[in-house]
Amino acid sequence: MDKILVPIGTSPDSHETLQYAVDFAVKFSFDICVMEAFNVKTKAGSLGNVKEKVAESGKERLKEVVAKVDAKGISIQIVTYNGDIIDGIKEIDSELGIDFIIIAPRSSDIQEELYLGNVSGRIIKRTDIPTLIIPKGTQYKPFKRIMTAFKSGILKRNRILDPLIAIKKKHRSKVNLLLVKTPGYSDEDLQVNTALMDICSNLTVTENATTYHGVLEHFQSLDPDLLCVFRRKRGFFKKLWEKNTILKSEFSVPIPVLVLSVKKD
């Protein structure tokens, strides 16, 4: 992993997410790209430089956010995109190669009952890039105990685990696997990928209605400082991913969440 993307919304706390990304990047010698998406459509006869003015205004705002953080020698690139944020992320990924996204649960949504706002939810739902969700006010510290929760041990590509493996190595983390047997599970689901087993310190098998219920049951005993989940059709947020926003009543943890996408499996 070489480059982290930090999408910046309108939240006045955006600099906190960026500071976390900087502190995280220092550990891995990453560069950072901050982006803001806007949507300006000009009609025939309108001023031709409207897009340029909006883009420049966005860059100035991003510069103000960057100025609030201690960059610690990390290269921070500023990018604006005219259009949908998902299209922007995909274009930036194509041009620069994004290895990691770091976001706040709610980049611009102000509803306190939401865990994931519409923008953050869409980023996780519609991109394949590993994403780290950082709760508001969280300061960076090495992850010592990682809970990796899943309902199926099947992984078609071992490289899906690369971000988790990189974090484990750098932080010298203890990885606890939580295999949750949910209604309708198959014997194949219980066969845990060997690459997962190679990095784990402990495997716990539990039986619950959902993977999230399994996390809730074992959260206190495993005491993780990072929760790692897989987003796939049969994965952690099977029902939650059907929409962009996620209510705190449906899912919420007070620690960072690493989402590894296996959508293409």
C-alpha cells in the first residue's frame, strides 16, 4: 500500500479525519490524497469558467483543512472532481492507484441517529478499495487487538487480506477470528481460508442470528481496538448494504472498522 485517499466533506471536523490519516500514513510511509467532489452543470450561454471557479474554491477549502493538520513530512495531494464522488474516486484510483480510503462515518450528514451517512455509505458500498472508518474524535494509535468477524471462511483471493496483513505486521497486532454460524450456514462456510488462519492468534466459533450479533456477544471479551469485516453478498452487512445509510440502532461500534471488499468474488 502506497497511497491513502481521504474524501473531505463539509463537516467542520474534517481535519480530524485527515490528521488520523496522516498519523496512520507515517507508520506505513504512505502518501495522502485529499479530494472534494462537486457537481456543476453549465448550460449553453452560461459563464464558461463556473466549473473552474468552483474547483478553485474547493481547492482553497481543502488547503484550509490541510493547514489545520500536522503533516509530519507526509506528501498531501489536493484533488477536486466535478461529478459524482464515486466516479471521482474511481477516476483517481485509475490515475494514481489508491490502496486505502480513510473516512469518517458521516462526512456531511448531521443526523445523530446515523452510523454511516449517505456519502460514506455509498463510498463503502460502491467501491472495491479497502476502507477504514474512523469514529469522530478518534486519535491514531497502533491496533493491538483486531477482531475479524465473518460468517463464511471462504476467500477466493488471498490478496483481499493484504491490508489486514500489513496492519498486523506494522502494529504487531493479535488477530482474533470470529466465525459466526448464522441460520442456513453450510459446512463449506466453516472451512476457514488458510491465509486467514496463518495470521490469526485465536479462532472463536459462535452461533448467532447475524454476524453483528456475534460481534456484540464477543466484543467485550475480545476487547478489540479494530474490527475487520468483509463486504460481500453473503458477508457482514448483508442486509445493511442494501441501502447507503446505516442507523446506529442497526450497527455501531466505538472503534475503527476496516472493511475489506470481496464484491468481485
